[in-house]
Amino acid sequence: MTRSDRSHPLIAARHFVRDCEILRIEPWGDGHINDTWRLRLAGRTDGLLQRINTDVFRNPVLLMENIQRVAAHIRGVVEAAGQDPTRRVLTVMTAADGANLFRDAAGDYWRCYGFIAGVHSLNRAENPGQIESAARAFARFQKYLVDLPGPGLHETIPGFGDTRLRLTAFKTVTAADPVARAAAVQREIDFVFARETLAAGLMRLLENGDVPERIIHFDTKLNNVLLDDETGEGLCVIDLDTVMPGTLLYDFGDLVRSGAARCLEDETDVSRAGIDLDLFAALVRGFLQEARHILVPNEIENLVYGARHVTFTMGLRFLSDHIDGDRYYGIDRPGQNLDRCRTQFAMLADMEAKAKQMTEIIAAAL
Ligand code: ADP
Ligand code: GN1
Ligand code: MG
């Protein structure tokens, strides 16, 4: 379907907002997957409308079932602590029939959350305080979900956390080379092959029972936490589409590769990429102060490995998508996925060089 065949977001917005005027509808945020708008409403809390990317999330109904269960559970914990649930957890808005999704005539699926105001999200940490706050929020999220009642959550993207499958997909797309880009990225391809063994890492730890399976967020990049404009506190973890069973090492690793980075994910000057150890130390401090008591020794032992593994995985995914003609991640300019890949690989190389210091920082924070 071309973009012009798609419904205007206002049509979907009216299903979720029935009792007041929609003043304005504005494209919002920097996510790579869904399309997002802020709904400015008259005399009411604004809305955050999203068109779900169904190429990525094949079953929006089960996806929303997961999100409602997770959000309701966190809401209970927040309320029990006497805190404001409207700012500390996503509020799912419903249509007139009570449904949490609206399917339009073009077959697109839409959802709406209450807009959380007075917060900001960051694509890069500018100081240690910011990443410490974000790390606390993600660590609390892990803690909240330790006792989620009921059956296991649905796997919203099958095999999402299995980098072995990503490596196989990478090899397939590189061999097919559908848009003739492989030759120009031979260095990056070689970088992957030199580190192939990293791919099995986290899944093998899980499969061998070396680390526990938990409910994890699976997308703990820095901009998926909303920070309070006034206090800087990490208030609300958002983007719950990938909350699924996995290892906590993945969440820790994804946070490190995004939140302790010296540059933006899509920086074009790769010489600026790498890990900032001051940011890393603040991240570790925040994360461990909140969640230290739930971690088992093997998790602590493998935190640095988790960071390297996820950074590798992300570089691999960006490179695969570049070679595949940018079909998965949204891009604003040609070459953006290759830039994203290069920052990840530079970050990984820097982590390899600084592994000892990273391990010492963790030991000092225990
Ligand atoms: P994507 O899956 O595309 O990354 P997100 O769910 O992360 O989409 O949302 C995109 C952006 O919208 C976020 O980075 C954040 O800035 C903003 N956002 C998301 N949910 C809310 C909310 N409830 N209130 C305020 N801003 C939000
Ligand atoms: C995507 O949705 P967003 O932009 O927060 C991706 C993550 C990647 C991230 C890289 C469902 O996250 O896995 O880590 O981009 N989400 C999905 O920036 O693939
Ligand atoms: Mg996001």
C-alpha cells in the first residue's frame, strides 16, 4: 500500500477521542518502527496516537493484550506506592466499543495512550545524571515484572532475541545482495564474520539455564524512557511492544549501547563513536542500586558480555537492513542504516578494548 492510500490519522483519533475537540494533530517522537502523533485536545490530557507497524508486529491484538497486562500490573505497584500512575505508566485509551485497537478501512491498526506531559526523552545522554536516572527506571521496570501474574506473555516478534537467527538472515541477504550494496560494505561484513561466535551468546546462556528467563522490555534504548522535565527522574518506561520473555542481560546491554554512547546512533562521523566510561559508571550505579537484589551471580558476571552482545546484534541488524535496501528501519536519508551500523561496530570495538575497565566499574558498584 502506498502512503497516500492510508487513512488520515484524524479518522483513527476520533475513535479514541469522542468527548472533546481535537485541536491539532502533530507528528511526534523519534521511533524507528511505529508512526506516532500527538493529539492536542481541548480541556483534556492530550493523546499519543500510534499506527502500529504490522510488517514488524504481525498480531496487534495479542500485542495489545501483552501491553494491557503489563501496564495494569505496573499501575498497581505505582498506586500502592502512592505515586501518580498517569505519569509513571502508559494509560491505554479505548474506543467506544471498549477496544484498545482501531482497525481502519485500509487495514491499518491504531492505538492511543494518554500523553504524558512535562517530560522529555533523549537520543543521547549528555551527562551522567541523565543515564543514571534512565537506568533506574529500566531497572525498576525489571523489578515490577518479576511477579507478573498469569500465563506467559505472547511472543510479539518470534525469535526477536535470538541473534543466531539474525546472523543467518544476514548471510542470506548478503548472498542475495538485492540492491547491490554488499561490495561497498565488505569491511563491515568482515567485522561480522570475525565475531560470529558472539551471536549464540545470550540464547545459549538461557538455554543452558545459566541465567534465568525473565520478562524483559527488549527495547531499552535511552529514548524509550520519559524523564521528568523538572526533577530529571526517569518517570515512565514506554514502547512496550517487545515486552516478552528473555534475559535481563539483553535489556542491560541495549541500555549500555544506547545510553553510554559517545555519539548519536546515526552519527556520520564514526570517529566520534565509542563508549563513555563516565556514562557507563553512572548507568551501572543507577541500574544496580535499583535491581542488584534480584540479579543472580551469573547475571552479574555476564553484564559486560550482554553489552557487547547487544551492540553486535544491533550493528548486524542495521547492516542487514542496509544491504536489504532499508526495508525494516525507518530512514530519513540514504546511508542512515550504514551509519547506524558503523557506530555500533565502533562502539563494540571500543568495548572490546575497555572490557577490563567495564568489569572493574561493575565490581566497584556492587
Ligand atoms: P517507536 O516504537 O516507533 O519507537 P514509541 O512508542 O517509542 O515508538 O514512541 C515514539 C516517541 O513518542 C517516544 O520516543 C516518545 O518521545 C514519545 N511518546 C511515546 N509515548 C508517549 C506518551 N505516552 N507520552 C508522551 N510521549 C510519548
Ligand atoms: C527499534 O522502536 P524503536 O525505535 O524504539 C527496534 C529496536 C532497536 C532500535 C534501534 C521492534 O526500536 O529493536 O534496538 O530500533 N525495535 C524493533 O534504534 O525492532
Ligand atoms: Mg521507541
